Amino acid sequence: MEALVLRRPVIITEAIGKQEEGNITFVTQRQLGFHCPTTAELVKALQILAQPQEYQTFVARMTDAVPREGASQIAQIILDQIVQQSIPVS
């Protein structure tokens, strides 16, 4: 996700643990990068990304893919909930 926030195409070679399997789907379905479980697929992905026009196409897709200020947005949601529930803040 850090790479996506920085607007960089992602190459995923494998999911480490069940919790990361969704990352492959997220990246591939939105065409934000590649899933390359083999060396041949990795080489092909790098050849594609080495072409400036192709690289820019991937970067353009990332504009709305992930919020750049996610932590701030989450903090604001929490604060809004505190205010709505009149929870005292120490």
C-alpha cells in the first residue's frame, strides 16, 4: 500500500500469509501493477513498466485508487464519532 500511496506500480511475487492474498486481487483487478509468481512473468512486467507511456498509464490509474491522507481521514472519523457520542476526551 505504501507504494500505491506514492503512486508507484506494484509487482507482487507472492502473498505472505492469508491476510495478504487480497492485495493481489486489489492490485490486479484495478490494474495497478502485476502479480508475478514466476521469473518469466516478472521480466515481462518490468519490460512493460520500462516503457514510459505504459508506466504513466499505471500511475494515472492510481490517482483515486488509495487515499494519500488515509491516516488523517481515519483520525477525523474517530474524532467525529467521539463528538457524536459526547465521549469526554482527556
